[in-house]
Amino acid sequence: MSGDAVTKLMLGTAAVIDVETTGLNPHRDEIVELAITLFRYDRVKGQVLEVVSEYSGLREPSCPIRRDATAVHGITRRMVQGLKLNYPRVRAMLREADFLVAHNAEFDRGFVERLAPSLRNRTWFCSLNGIDWEARGFASRRLEDLAAAHRIENPNHDAANRTTAGFPTNPLQIYSSTPNQWRPQQFGARCLARPYRSRYRSDCRARLYGF
């Protein structure tokens, strides 16, 4: 086997996903913003190597955007009027991914799978619940707190910025500093390879955005 072939086997591609929605219920509410960062990682060392591509898009939902949701993500009906996601690009990016990662993936997965049923058989991992942050020395699993612990500033709340490489609260930026983070087995039993089952909480912010 040539050196190039070996190198290709050592490299994997995965995607970080974040959504902003009209509310809490994936069976009733809808995505208003979808952001994806496709990245390359070393299968052996578990290290993030580079960002391959990025996408962020807004879409007009068929249901109202709840006021408490807008209070968090700032997206109004006027901002998304007439807008649609670039579905061919989204599908093309996600086809390249070995697995999908989200901070509070149980929530994101429900909305993404409703929007794109073809993703129901994909493997998901949760960076909120699938990593023992306390054992790694962090007092909080909240994305903004993890960013602060890494001395990364957090200027605002936005789905695109939460996934892209240059943004402070990007999980990719935080987790790439910890070797082995992107090896699937490192996520342990809390990975979301199992079928999604929704569980709702009364706290909108905690449930909707993984705070």
C-alpha cells in the first residue's frame, strides 16, 4: 500500500452541526437556521486537522417563531421571509461526514432528521453529554463556559458562529485542543447512534440551546 493510501486511511471527515429553531418540539417546531462545519481529523491521534467547508443558511418556517426562541437567537419572521436552505449543498456536505456532532445532539438531531429523513441512519455524537468535562477539569458543560475556560471570547449567539472554525464558541476550536476527542469511542455510552427519543424540559433556554 502506498504512502498516500495509508494517509487517506488515517484521515476522516466529520461535521459539527448547530440549529436555531422556532421552539422546543421537533414534531411541531421547525429549523430557522442551520449551520454546518465539515472538518478533517486524524483517525489515529483523534486530532482535528482542518476545516474542509462551512455552510450557514436561514429558512422561513411554516409555523410561528416563538418569542422566547427569538429572545435567545434573535431571529425574527421578517429576517427569514422567503428564504430557503441550500439543500443540495447540505446533503453533499453531510454525505462526506463519517459522523455528526452537536452540543446537545439529542435536540439538534430531532430537528435535522425531520428536515432531512435520509439522515435518520447516520451516527451522531453529543459533545454536551458524551464527554466527561468534569473529569477533564471543567466545572461546566455549557458551550459558552467551555469557551471562556479556553480564554475564547463570546460576542453573540448564532448557529453559524457556533460551528465555524473562527468563532469563539465553536466546539471544533475547543475540542481540537484535547487529543482523542473525535474518536467515536471517546464519547462512550452517551453517543447518539441510537434512535432519537425526545424528552422536553420546562426551561426553554436549557432545552433549546444546551445551556
